[in-house]
Amino acid sequence: MRLPFPPKRLLPSIGSAMLVALAASPAAAHVKWFAPYIVGAPPQPVSMTLGNVWFWTGIVLVLVFFVGTRLVERSPTGEAILQGLDRVTDPLWQRLDDFVRVVIAAFFVAIFAIGGVYLTPDLKTPAEWVSWMQLLIAALIFSRLTQPFAAVGIISLWLLALRDYDIFHLLDYLALGVGVAGYLVLESLPNPDWRARRFEVLRWGVAIALMWSSLEKFAYPDWFYPLVVEKPFLTFGMPRDVFIPMAGVAEFTMGFGLIWTPLVRRLSAIALFVIFNAAVYPFGRVDLIGHALIMAIIVAIAADRTREVRFLPAARRALVGVPAGLAAALVVFVTGYWGLHIAIYGTKGSVGAPATEHLTHTPNAEQPHGAMGLNDGTPDAMTAEVANRAAMDRMHGPMMSGIADPDPDAAFVRGMIPHHQGAIDMAETVLKFGRDPQNQHFAREIIDTQTREIAEMRAWLHQRGIAE
């Protein structure tokens, strides 16, 4: 089949969409490993995401990437690209099962060495025997006779974690755990038809895990705010409320790409591998160990030369199947995420009793967040008071300086910018420490509207050459 125009014309569009995905790279770090969170808190309404222009901008750009890739894939150029990828990855493909087994075993050895966690850095446990069980799982992986027992061990650890963590929290890790366990079982089978599906099971497990966990960026954008404050370089100069939804779109759609046609899934895997590697530098060893399984499976997907499309092949090969499939995935996952949260916690959510923060790293003393940045060991109300007082102290000086400008128009704008920032800071405080769902809604609206107004006022000052 010939393309209606040369494939090279597609490359700028595909490249721009890939760059959007890669620009969001450090946000691939799992937020619960690095920042305070309350799983039972009510999520931001879906309407906030659906009304966000940056969410739709990201969706459109990624659709350009997917449709462009499918057009190339249907041409001789697409087959040439796939054959080129086959040649590059052939040494790995020949030993792909060995690679996957070694990385799975190395992952369990690593979390055994860390100690005190179930399967992932944010699932803490004081039970020492859990670490030894994870070391046993690593040992069982190297023989086909014992791989099914390793699979049972992985699922058992997930079930054991239910004693300490609720089901909604653990859904972040279910798909990946089932995918790895399914691979170990299928890889051990003598039946070639069943064994041939082992990498497909892995691929679906990672894809579902990425799409599910990406929804946190839409449901709980305030969880990411402390990371942006502590590590402002993560946004690459983009406004926080532009970067977070775009990062969520990148993670969801690249995860979706892993279950599509061969070229789409292999390019998505390459993009995700770059994304996850870029997150290692700012987030360090915890991120590297926590994402080791996903990164290894992504490498396996990039090396997988299988051309067969088993699930809904006609829909996935059609160009219209790309937007239709992505829309269906969004509906299923968004409905499942918000629906299950309501089913488990109710419409008002459940924050439980005040507890120590879930932190798996040492916060930066120069850019504190959480209890460290406020008043460790004090009740929530007192901690919130300290945060609000700090916000007012930061606001007062710049605001008084601004309103002293002899030009009344400039005085208004220069005074309102710190005033708005003070309101944003207070809104973030109530998002973190408040309990009332309506207040949480007010706070998010204040953050959205006043962030936009600050940008508009700064643009006004810039046009007139007035310093802020």
C-alpha cells in the first residue's frame, strides 16, 4: 500500500508528539514514593480534567503520533522500520526470557536488601519474614519447575499487603503483579500455544498499570505540588498546572500504545524507556528499584518482534480504531477509578485519623514540604495554621511594595500578584490538611483561576516594561 504523501512528512508531527511525551518524563515517578498522600481523600471531579485545555492539547498531540505511526506502519517504510528494530534487538530477542527472568529475580533481591516493604517502596511492613519471602521468590524464578510457585508468591504478597493497606491503594500494583505472575506461569508451560502468550500477558499488565496510575495526576494533582516545589526543574519551565495534566496524558497514552499494533507499541516502549530512565536522576535509587520491573518489561516489548495482533485485530489495524480505542480506554479507566473510589470511600471520601506522613525519602531541607516544612509532631490544625501564617508572611512584603507604585494601574497589578499567590498558598494548605470536600473544591478552583490571572497580570506588566 502506498501512502498518499511521503512518510517523511509525518516525522515532524510524530516527533513533536514524542517530544511532548518525553518533556513530561520525570513525572513518571510514582508520587506515593516521594510525597504525602491520602488515598481516601475525594478525588478532583472528572469535569476539572475534561475542562482543562492542556489535557486535550496532550490528547491531540499523542493522537497525531499514533495515527501518523499507523500510516507509516501500513506502508513499506513501516515494515522496514520494524525489520530495523528486529536487527538491533535480535541479540536480546534470542535470550529475552533469560533477560526477563534475571531482572525479575534482581528486583526481588533488591527489595529484600531494602527490607521492610511489600513489592514496592511505598508499601511498608515491619514483618521481617516478608523480606525473606521475596528473596525466596527470586530463587524460584530460575527453574521452570518452580516458576509457578514464584508466581503464587507474588500474588500472595499482594494479598498479604491487604492487611495493612486498603484495596484501592493496592490496585496500583495489581495489574503489574498479575502480569509478572502470568508470565512466569506461561513461560513454564510445555504447551507452545499457551507459552506464546507470555509476553502479551506482560505487556497488558504494564499497560494497565501505567494507565491506572496515571489517573492520579488528574484525580490528585495536589499530591504532585510538593515535588514541584522541591524540584522545580521537573517542569522544564512549564507552569505547574500545565505540566501535570500533560504528564498524565503522556503516561496514559504511552501505556495505551503498548497494547496497540507492533510499531505503535514498540515506539511507545522506547519512549517510555527514555521517560523512566530520565526519572532516575532526580528521584534516585528508590525510583530505579521501584520501576525496575516496568523498565525491563518495556525493554522486552521494544524487542518483541511478534507481528500478530490477537485482540480485536480489525479495530486496532483501522485508523479510526486509534481515537476510538483511546476514547474507550479513557472511559473504562476513568469510570473504574472514580467509580471504585466512590464505592469504597463514599462521595465525601475518607481521610481517616491524622497519621504520620507516608514518605520514602528524606526531604530537601532547603525546599521542605510536608511535616518537615511546617511543624513536625503537631496536630493538623496547628500545622495548617503555621502554613497559613507563613503564606501571609511571604505575601505581605511584596504586596505592600507593589501598592506603593505611583502608577495606580501598576500598583493594582503589582499588589494583586502576591495577593493571589497568598490565596493559592492557602488553598494548597487546605487541600493538604482540610477535610471538607466542598472546601477542597473551592481550593482547586482558586488555584486554577488565580494561577491563570497571575499569568495574565505578569503578561500585562511585561508588555509595559514594568518590573514585578
